[in-house]
Amino acid sequence: RSLELVPTFDDKDKVCKILDYKNKLETFDLVMITNLGNIKIVSSSEFDVKKSSFSYLKLKEDEYIVHIEKYEKNKTIFFVTSGGMGVNVDISDVAPTSRTSGLIKGISLSQDDFVVNGGLCSENDKFIVMLNNGMAKKVEVKEFGVLPRNRKGLKLFSLKDNENVALAFKDEDTCEIIVFDDKDKPYSASTDDISVES
């Protein structure tokens, strides 16, 4: 039978990451990114509490997590926004905090813009960015330099009316992307076939 892993879920919650946690003596840091461009680094030891569920972030009413992963030192965070902006941010000044502490601003967003995705990266990494009309390209992180936190960054696309970035993720392994049009017709492409553009 199925196992109910999160018994206190409500309609507003959803699973955003499942981590392999084999050894409770092992500790690691997690970096979290929200749609409002905020970040937080917290130690896994903060999750070792005697409760089936607990709060680990203080989010605003319209805020939610878009990305979470194990933190690695000497890496930056690349943000991609719905409005077509990209920025590579230095987070060397961000220290791990407790799960009850507040968030830190990572990117400056224009009005009505929000972060689609982001993640830790190195200079030679690439991100795949796709628009809601199905157009996609790869961008090289090194083209964006490294900026301090709370900057807007550079344009990834010159968007037309009704266009926005719908999907963004780091290009790590070859995979197949499947998208559906407004008539639910599927289209697929390999990430190897998406070219790098400035």
C-alpha cells in the first residue's frame, strides 16, 4: 500500500524536494530559492527535531520555493525570471542560519516579475531556458559575470507581448523535453539539440 509521508499536508503545500538522508550523523547545508528572489542556507541538523512536520521557512503569503539543493562552497547562484532576466550572484557572504530565521534577498525583481528557477553553478555551467511559446536556448553562465546580491542582471530574451519564461534548469545530463500546446498535442526534443545563444 502507499505510504503517507507528509500527514499534515494541506491544499497549499506541495513536495518540492526529496533528499536521501541515510545517516543522521551526516550534516550538510541546504540552499533554498523562492519565487520572490529570496535565498536561505540552513544546516540539515536544523531538521533533526522530534516532530512529524515543522516550519523551516517564513514565507510571505504569495511566496513559495522554486528550488532547493545541497549547498556547495565556492559556487554562485544563477537566477532566471519569468520576465526574461538572468543574473549570476555571489553568495559567499551568506552564512547558514537557523530554520526560524528570515530570508535574504538574492535578486532585485521588477514589478510583477518573479523567479522561475535558479540553482548553484560554476563558471562553465549552462542553463536551458524555455519560453511559453516553446522557443528554447542554452545560456552560458560565464556570459553574465558574477554580481553582488540584489541586482537585476541581464536580458535572456527580448520578450514580445504575452511571452514569458516558462521553464529553466541547469544543463547537466542529456534528457528529453516534452511540451504540450494548447490542444494538448505533445512535442519533444533532446536537450542536446538546443543550441547555445548569447
